Amino acid sequence: MVMMGLERLVVSLKTKIRSLKMVKKAYDKIEKSESMRVEIRSKKAKKLIEKTLKIADSPTTKSYAF
């Protein structure tokens, strides 16, 4: 008896979860303005600089004179 109730509960939860996954809100795609593009590029540049400095400051990294 208890097992039947649990089975029904599990099945109903699964169907609710599936229905929630299927319902996705449609968002309008926002066109990027020039200032947004500049911001994205500057963030990428900052990350690259940070990564480069981290590697350069690492004691295990060998630096080469080119």
C-alpha cells in the first residue's frame, strides 16, 4: 500500500519535472552595442594579462630571452 503511494508520488514528480524542462522562456536576443563589445574585449584582455603574469611570476617557469 505504501509502495503504491510512493510510486504514484515519484511518477507525478517526474512528469512535473519533465514539463518544467520543456517549458523554456523565449528571450529576445539583445544586440551588442559598441560599448558592450569594448567591455568584453577589455575583460578578455585583463584575463589574458593576468594569466600571463601568473605564468611569468611562477618560480617553476623558465623565461627565455628572444
